[in-house]
Amino acid sequence: MLDALMQAFAGILTFGTLLPLLLGVVVGIVIGVLPGLGGVVGFSLLLPFVFNLEPSAAIAMLIGLAAVVPTSDTFPSVLMGIPGSSGSQATIMDGYPLARKGQGARALGAAFTASLMGGLIGALVLTAAIPIARPLILMFGSPELLMLAILGLTMVGILSAGNALRGVLAGIVGLMIGTIGAAPSDPEYRFTFDILYLYDGVPLIVVALGLFAIPEIVDLLASGRAIAPEKGGANMGQLMRGIREGFAHWRLVLRCSGIGVIIGAIPGLGGSVVDWISYSQAKATIPNNHFGEGDIRGVIAPESSNNAKEGGALLPTLLFGIPGSGSMAVLLGGMTLLGIQPGPSMVTTDLPITLTAIWSLAIANILGVVICIALAGVIARLCFVPFPMLAPAILLVVVFGAYQATRSWGDWVALVLLGILGWLMKRYGWSRPAILVGFVLAPITEQYFFISMSRYGLEWMLRPGVVIVGVLILALLVSGFLLSRKEKKGVA
Amino acid sequence: MFSERAVSIALTAVVGIVLLAMAWGAQDFLRYSRHFPFTFGLIGAVLAAVIIFRDLVVARPPVPDEPVGDAASEGGHSPLQVFAWFALYFGLVPVLGFPLATGVFTVAFLRVVAGAGWILAIVYAAAAMGFIFFMGSMLNMEWPTGFVSRAIMSRMG
């Protein structure tokens, strides 16, 4: 195995492989910076180029793209409060408040360091797990996936600490928005009112942009100031400070990367929740935190997990040919075009391809972070430009990102309506992340509940995996409750 | 003028009513599709009622009992004005088409709101339109056209 690993490393260091990898990284960085363009769009852009490449070079290019989207999507999340992709929603919670304090470069430094470590841990786990992953992944049936979805839903309470009732109500609003469209269990279209646009449900990116981007644009224009009214120090110094903090919180990085790898490796859960789960567990378990107000650990937690998740997501894609997400599905298509058949052969005859993918993941993470750090100081200066000057460009990016979802007018109508809802919720202290978590988890929860009940009846609750996740949920809820009680006592 | 507290309670009430209506509507769905929206819609409606009761009777108001302010901050614009600009943007699209509407909106916004000069506004708008055309060609996207752009295209044959 070690020899094969070294051979694959030597193979990737050739010009013919490194150049496509670099191209993938550059395209991935651009894709990540533009909200609405996720890995699926990126892969679709690169797929036409893979035909003329050697399989290892093509894999390097595609993995290079997938690896860095969760790194560069931090720019809009931190600097503008706009989710760059579905995996960077939770980064807004503390990254954006830091940017508003003039510490955007610090948040970016910490985020990129966490992304780097998360990405490398993902690659490491992928290497180690290949021989043993098969039985582990097969352990996760619908009941276990349902429990993981419920674990995500319990985060709603943690995310809305301080106004728990309204937080839970917001979560329910998200769940109900998530029920719009085709039902998972019956041939039924729900709450569509015969509007064609609603038949597939409201796209996640439109919900995220509406709830987060539009309210920020409105409020910043209402204030008439820059995103960061006062400078928080020299950008370079802050960037270095953030990088140091990223390394200093290595335990948190390790924990959240573990969560990222596990969630990423489970097909069907999707990467959209991994950042929220990491963020919420960090919030529930770190004492004396100021999550939501610009705590650097609130940036490190989601950023390490969303990069690590890519390593995890490659496991079912390579070993079973089961894509864990939309972008992995396109990657799978690319591999098929190259004549590579994912499955058990990936650890036997096609092992060199698998190892190339792992090395590509690691090297792309390093390249991506180096490029992002080089750009961070300059891009962070945008925070100090008067917002009315930035607003048309940001609005264009938001409108463009929303239109990408289904390329219809419905995207813009939904964007504006959700923008008004998001603005009202922001103004009256409702938890917008709770809506988003509810929305993301609604179809997953309903689908796996239906399958679990149909297949196992009530006995699904007795499965060992279900009990383990159930205990984990209880432990998180209790620790969150105890922490908030302790903090309240401390304040009193 | 309504107080912040009154608007907050009204928002909760509207959310509760919508959730109740969704739960009610869910009863018409097929067997397995009904349970999830019905259950959560009902729980949400009850929760909204509890929150309103708590805000009105039991606990302190969730938000300061101050009049709703629509006045802009110093140097800024009121939220209603901002939404009016959004409406103008989206209103221009069916007339001019997306790329041209973006250009016109950008120039108008930068001149009126940001106080930018003509040259900066025009260069900025050109860059915005360039971005649209570039991304459109890269991603093979067709942007919404307006009747003005359609008329121009038909004249050009």
C-alpha cells in the first residue's frame, strides 16, 4: 500500500497531471466565490476537457475543483454574509460579525487554516478507511440516516438559544417550506398551487440567498456605511493572527473534521448540513463562547468540517459508485466517461486511480489555501468600501446565483419573497439558520422516516446505530442546556 | 404608528395562520404525504399561539415597545426605499432584458444612491454587463429578454 501511495505521489508530480490539477483548483476557487455556483456547475464546466486527458490527470482536475470550492466559498460568507455554497452557510454566523468589526482578514485566515487542516484530515481518513470503509458504510440504513437527520434538527434548539420557542417555530417554518413540491412517499405534489416552478420545491440556494443576502443588503444600504465601519487593524497582521488561531484550535479542527468525514461518507445526508452540525455541536460544548457575535471558533468549526467532508464523500463514490451529493454524481459521470468503473475494483486493479484521487485532494487543498490566503488581504479590503458602491455588484451576484438554480423567473420571485421574510425575521429576532436547517432536513427526515416505518415498523428504534445516535443527541442537548444554565448563572 | 412589539406579534400571528392553513390543506393529500406537513403545521400553529400568549400576557415583550421606524440612518436609506430599488431592478428586466436592465439599474443606482460620477457609473455598468455575457456564454445560459431587446433583435433580423 505504501509503495503504491508513493508511486501515485510521483505520478501526480508530473507536469501532465499537476497542470490539470491547478486548472481544477483555479476554476474551483472562482466557482466557490460566486454564490449559487456549486461543484455541480464547476464539474459541468470541466467535463468537456476531460476527454483528451489521461485518466489520472482528469481525476486530478476534477478532484482539484471539488476540494477547493469549500475553501473559497468562505470569501462571500465572511465578507458579505452571503453563503458562497451550501457548505458555508454556518460560516456566516461568526465570520460576518467579525468582518463587520473590521476583522474580516482574521476570520479568513482562521477559516483557510481550518479548511486546510480539514481537507488534509479528510484525505488522510480516506486513505486509512479504504480497506475498512465498506462494512462501516453499509451499517447506515434508513433508520440511522433518520436519526442523523433528527440530530440535525435538534441543532435548531441550540442555534436559537436565548429565544428557543421562536427558534423552534422558525425550524418548523423551514420544515414546511421543505415540504413544498413532490412528496417522497406518494405521487403527490404538495402546496404547489399549480405553479410549475414549485413542483421541484424551492431550491436551497434561493432560500439561503433570500434569507441571508437580501436582508444584509437592505440593512447595509439602510445604514449607508461600509460592511466594516471601522478598521480592526492591518489586514496582513489580522490574516496572520487568524492563521495562528486556526492552528491553536487544532482540537476543535480535529473534532469537526471527524464529523465532516463521517457525514460526508454517508450517502443521502448531503453536505448542506455538515457545517450546521459542526457549528452547533461546537456551540453546545465550548464553554464561555460568544458564538453568533464574532467568535473565531464559530468560523473554524464549520470550515474544517466542510473541507473534510469531501474526503468522506469520495468513499461511497469510489467504493460503491454511490454519489453522496450532486457534485459527486457529476464526478461519477466523469469517471464513467473516462472508462473508470467505481466499485470494489477501486481498491484492487484501479488502486492507482484511487490513490491519485487522494493525493489530488491533499495537494489541491494546499494549493487552494495558498491562493486564497494570497488573495485574502486584498479582497478583505472590500469591507471598508462604502456599501452603496458595492451594492450593485453584490446584488448582481445574488440575482445571478439565484437564477442559476432553475433559470426561471420563479427563482427571482422566490428570492424577493424570501428576502422580505428574512429581513422581517432578522429585524424581529427570529433565527434564520433554524429555518435553513429545517428546510434542508425536511425531505431527508420525511423520506427516511417513511422508509424506516415501512421496512421495520417501530423496531427501527432498537437498532444499535439508532440507539448510539440517540444517545449522542441526548448528550448534546443536555450539554447545551447545562452550558447555557452555567452561563446564565455566571451572568447573574 | 404600530409599535415594534405589535409588528412582532403580528408577524408571529401571520406565520401561525399560514402554518395552520398548510396543516388544513395537508389533509387533502394522499395517505403518506399527509402526516409530515399536517403534524408539523399543527405543532407550529400551536407554538405560534403559545408565543403570542406569552408575549401578550406572561413575559416581557420580545422586542422594545417602540414605534416602527422607517427613517433611514444618517447617510443611508430606509428599508422601503431599498426594496423600491429592488422593485425597479426587477421591473426593468421584462422591459429591457436582464443584461440591459442591469446596466441601466447600475448607472441609476450609482448616480443617485452612491453619488458616483458618470464615468465610474458607466464603466461599472459595462463591467456588470460584461460579467453577465461572460457567465452566460460559459454556462450556456439564456437570460430573460425584455420587449425592447426583443424588438432590437427582430429589427436586426
